[in-house]
Amino acid sequence: MVNMAEAIHTDAAPAAVGPYSQAMVEDHLVFTSGVIAINPATDELIGDIAQQAERAFTNLAAVLEAAGSGMDKVLKTTVYITNMGEFGTVNSIYAKHFTQPFPARTCVEVSSLPKSALLEVEAVAVRA
């Protein structure tokens, strides 16, 4: 029997800025789209790299919660940053939002991100 993928949407995280879903769930796996540091209440991108990392991880948590998952259920993340020199700052904030055993992670420097964000993060998680 084939399962149907479920699209996830929550107003607690920024709306998609293009033709995609905030996350998709298939079976017990949650695949999030990349999230950036937009405040969903104001639709504004906020602050420096530390503030953007905090907001992006908060937005990611909201999407995961809407999918019936959570930060403690994340298996893999991909973090995109526009300046690898900020890795230490991002890493310390990342460590506050995840617990051991930490998810597998890839961190990549990119030349630019949507809305001129400094950081974007996506995740694969399990749904309880």
C-alpha cells in the first residue's frame, strides 16, 4: 500500500516564499524546506547572524511541531551560511537547540540566500 505525502503548514513559521510547502511528511519522516529568520508575525527578516540563527531554529521548531515532530526527533540538518567565518556563532546557537545525540549535519557556505538572509536551515526528522 502506498502512503500519500502530507503537506505541512503553520502560521507559527514564515509562509513559503515560493511554490513549495513548509514541510512534507511521508510515513514517519518529515522533510522540511529551508527556513530563514523571518519573524512570522511581521514577515520581516531580523538581525545579525546570532539573531538570525535563533529565529531560524525557532521557525524550524514550529514547522516540526506542526508536523507532529520536534527538534529532539531530527535525524539530519543542512545549514547554509553566507560567511563561514560565522560558523562558531552558528555552531554555539545550534548546540542550544539540539540535544545529544546530535543530528547528522552538513554546513555549507553559499553566496546568497532568499531575502538576503545570512543563514538557512532544513531538516529531516521522524514523526512520533
